[in-house]
Amino acid sequence: MGSEEMNPVEFGKLISSVDHLTNAVTSLTEKVEEMEARLNTGKGFAIGLFIAAAGVGGSIGAFAHKVLEVIR
């Protein structure tokens, strides 16, 4: 295997491919970061929803208990 030199056309194609891949990786990185932000927001919303549901359920249970005590 001797020292083979790349001709200018092949070198230009290589540079173009590297630029294209760099742009694609940058674009995909931005999309992944956006999806991570959405996921974190969704997790926070879900946790808040569960806490609110537990609070509402507890309130309804306490109210039902009071009503049943009055009826007895």
C-alpha cells in the first residue's frame, strides 16, 4: 500500500459529505434536546396530576366519612 493521494474531486466530495453529516448531527441533537424538554415537562405534569388526584380523593373520602357519621 503506497502513499495514494486523493484527487481533488474525491476530496471535495469527502468535505461535502462531512459537512452534510455535521449538519445532520446538529439537527438531530436539537431535536433530541427538544424531546427531552417535552419529556421533563410531561413528567412534571403527570406528578402534579397524581398529587392533585390524591388530594381530591382524600377530600371526597373525608367528606363521605362526615356524611356517613351524620347519617348513623
